[in-house]
Amino acid sequence: MIDLVRRQLTQSIATMQAVLDDASIAETLVVVGHQIAESMRNGGKLLVAGNGGSAADAQHLVAEFVVRLTVNRPALRAIALTVDSSILTACGNDFGFDQVFARQIEALAQPGDVFLCITTSGNSPNILNALTQCKKQGVLTVGLTGNGGGKMAAHCDHNLIIPSSTTMNIQESHLALEHILCMIVERSIFGMDFDKAPQLLTE
């Protein structure tokens, strides 16, 4: 069992090292962070969705935006499309599970908002349908995935593709990038001096 632990940790580290070595991932993350910040400054919001472990990621990331990551500052507008059991079950029952996110995009999203979709495969039907709905409504789309990007890569304005096909290693890297994304947005909106955050938010 010790060998299993060491082998899995080695694989996790190798995936994270591959992410670190891919300059395009860092560059895209910064661009996306600035665009989310610009959306929020203009009254927009971040919408996030995923399935299974990626649903948990969506909720985790939104909590960081709404509550805090590392320091106290004003709340930032973000919504996880994975949390309302009545919406999810009603839509799943009446329209099909592949529409559970698209329906919420239709109801909640406005032009200038940002939709971050998290899927390790890049092929989730409900994510693909949500991306189609985003295009109809003028919503910027960001794909956080692995597995070469899957089908959704062609439908996203920006892609952050983890260079792995192993689900758990993709998810580990997703979490790291999600935390960094929140940090980029915070610093883009409030600057490095967080004591000035309340004044900056209302300007």
C-alpha cells in the first residue's frame, strides 16, 4: 500500500508539473481572470457548472468568490448552477438531464456574464447544451477540462485543458487553477492593497 501512495502522489505531481510547464495555461488563466473581473465591474456575474466531482468544484469555487479565499473583501457575484435540487430534478424530469444547465443559463444569464464549465472529459451533454445557450445570449464561455478538450473545446471562447486523461489528476489540477483564478479576479478588481477594496468596488 505504501507503493500505491507513492505511485499516486508521483502521478499527481507529474500532472501538476505538466500544467506548470504549459505556458498557454497560465496565459489563458490570466486573460480569463481579467475578463471575469471586467464583467463583475460592469455588473455581470460568473456562472459555474459541472457534474459529479466537477459539480463539487463549481460549488467550491463559487463559495470562494461569494465568501472569501484568503482575505476579507466584499462579496463577488458568482452562482453555481448545481445546487438547486428543485430546478435540477424538475428540469431533469420534464426536459431531460441534458438541459439542466442550459435552462438555468436561459433564466439567469445576461450578455456580458461569464460561464465557466468544468468537465474532465469535455463531452458532457448538459455542458455542451449550456454552451450553445450561452452563444445565443452573448455570454463569454470558458472550458476547464482535460482529455484533449473533448467536444466542448470548439464551443468555448477560452479553454484551460489539463494535459492528462486521468480523471482524478485532472480534478486535482482543476482545483489548483480554480483557486488561482479567484486570486487573479480579486487582484484585478481590488488591487494588491485589499484595505481599499470597499472603495474600489463602488467606483
